[in-house]
Amino acid sequence: MSEKTGLREDLRSEVEALVGSGAPDEEVLNEVVRRVHEAHPTWDWSGIYLLVGDILILGPRTAPADHSRIAIGEGVCGTAVSEDCNQVIEDVREVENYLACSIHTRSELVVLIRDAGKIVGEFDIDSDTVGAFTQEDEALLEEMGALISGRVASLAGSCESG
């Protein structure tokens, strides 16, 4: 087994244990974002946006962000939802509707999180390196998203009613 596969399996086990714990949704998701982020040294910012109605609301993240609310279709995050498709952006300077969070960001990965087939949120990952994300990164986040989807749906639901 490769080192990368071992790290992925360890991360999956950690996330499964967190999701299965009795801890509040926000606490669990903050910890998931932190662990996923720390496993990838080239990732400069990691977070989850929650889909509430037709707005993405910033949820758990590794650092502050300039955009706490993003409309569907706006920027890379909103485009992922409007197109119902993950976004792997090699160089954000080539994206017309890019919403800059940092002048240093060069690439971005957005992976949709679905619960019962419905989009409930997304992972948003930024890197200061052009072309920082691989298909393996996207697959990892899809896997993590499947594990946490119920928690994301629950937290998004609490935003809707709150």
C-alpha cells in the first residue's frame, strides 16, 4: 500500500469517527476541514460552503474569507452549483467570473457535497500554486463529502431555520 493510500485510509477512519460522534455538526465539520487541510501542505485555504436556498453560506474553514455569501452562478463556487459539476481550476487568473479571496491564490478546487442526491454544500480549496489539484484530490474530497453529507445538510438546515 502506498503512503498516499495509507494517509487517505487514516483520514477516512478519522472522519468516520468524527461523523459518528455525538459532537455538534459545526464542531465535527470544523475538525474535518482542519484534518483534510493539514493532510495537504500545498493547500493554502480550505473550507465548506453550505447551500441555503439559492445562496452559498460560508461554513467551517481554516481561515477567514472575503466572501461569506455567494449567489448560485457567481464565481467558481456558485458556478459549481449552477452547473451541478465540480470545478478544478488550474489558474484562477483565466476565469472571467473569479471571486478573489487572496491575491496569492492561483488554483481552486470546488467539490460538491450531496445528501440524498441533492446538493447541500461544497468543499472549496485554494492554493497559491498554479495547477495544484489532481484527480486524486477531487476523489478524496468526494469521498469525504459522502461521509459528512448528513452533517452538512443538518448544518445548512439550521441556517435556513435560523
